[in-house]
Amino acid sequence: YIHAVVQADAVTYQHPDTYPLHMVVSETMQAGLAREPQLAITRNFLPQLAENGLFIPENIEVTACLSRSTAEDIGLLMHRDALGYPVGRTAQVQENHLPLGRVLTLNARSAHPDALGRSWEPISLVTLDIPHRDEQFDQFLLMTAVTVFGAYGFGPYECELSFPLRLHDLDYVAGGSKVQFSYTFGRKPGLQHQMVR
């Protein structure tokens, strides 16, 4: 049963109180929450949900790590049929990542305006310390894991949304450096980063 079709900006839309929202599904994210309004949409709709309402996806976690490009570049295995046509691929997950920490966890608790506020100013998230390491760890990656609902979801490498997002400008960042992450709203929303002293 469809009550109405509404074309509006999901970042600012206010749903009428007469028809409570029991579930909101937002399929607006990209890998690493880059260049998309997932956080803004989540923040807008959470307070509009009916009591015990569901927001899907339930949880998005973005973490940072360093990786070896020589290993990461061979991370996909293409499958071909008897005639040689591509019929799929399997990710060969590299276990040799150097974890740097969590950049963002996005869920009903962390994205609610009571936790984030309602300002459209950038939100400071985390500052990560870059360790001294073997020079082979030459790629800076953001890894994404999503819990859609309950036990259903996907982790790094399991779909295009969760393929690592490489931050090329941080590939050879020196050990002892600090990288600060923030989330920016507006015309170009998404995760931003900068070196800090």
C-alpha cells in the first residue's frame, strides 16, 4: 500500500505527523561515506521515526588502515565461464592491513540530533596517529562495514559499497603524523581529512 510519493530533499524533508514513519530506508551511501549525504539524511529522519521505528541501514562503520599496494592490487580474482567470458569475481581479502582506528560509526544513537546537534557546520570526528611502519605499507585505505538489519549486512570487499576507498594523498604519510577526519554537510557532503600538527 502506497500512501503517497513525495519528491523532496531528504536532508531537510519533514514528514507530516498524521502519518508516522515506521521504517526509513536510505540507500544513498558510497564506499567510505565519500561525497554523499548519508549522515545528513540519517540525522534528519531519526527524530521523525515513530517509537521503535527502524532506520535502514542500522549501522555503518568506517575504519582506516594502511595496506601494501603490492598485495592490495591483486585482491580480486575474476571468474570466467568455459568460453572465457567474465561471470563474476571473488575478493581475496588481505589480512595484512595495519589498522589505524575507527573514523566513524553511523547508527541511530550516534547520528541522532541529540548526539550530533543540528548545525550544518563540519563535524570533527577523530584524529588518527600514523605509526612508524615498514615502507611497504604504502596505501591509506578507508574500509566500510554495513549492518543492514539484524544479522544481514556486508563487510569490506563484499560489494562495491564496501570496497576500500584509497586516499591517494595520504599513501606515503610519514610515521608520527596525525590525520584529522571530519564530516562536511552542504553541496559536497562526505568525509574530509587533513594533516594536523
